[in-house]
Amino acid sequence: MLMGFFGLGDAPVAGGNAVVEVHAGDTLWGIAGRVAPDSDPRAVVAKIVELNGLDEAALEAGRLLVVPVGD
């Protein structure tokens, strides 16, 4: 998890989650497709919103998000 905080890329964390950094132009749907390509993106987006307490779809570049990872 610390790798994500130090800017070294996406980092896996316990519980089947990872920490990813939002880049300019990223969307929740795009991130969902990247981290769990074999899963229903609607479910992955909902989980990202839940894990991070998001209340809007706008993402800021540089923000760290906890995301579920695909199997």
C-alpha cells in the first residue's frame, strides 16, 4: 500500500484491493476496466465509490483510490 502513496504505481493491499493514483482524464469506468477487466464495470464502479466514500463522479488527478482488483 505504501508504494501507491510514494508514487511508485498501483500497489496491492490486503483484502483483494489495490491503491491506484488517478491520472488526468481517468474516469471511474476506465479505472474499473483497468483493475478488474473480467468483472461487470457497474459493480466495480459501485465498489470504488463505496470503498472511497465518493459522492460524485468527478475525479481529481493525483488522488489515491482504493479499488477492488480482478481475479
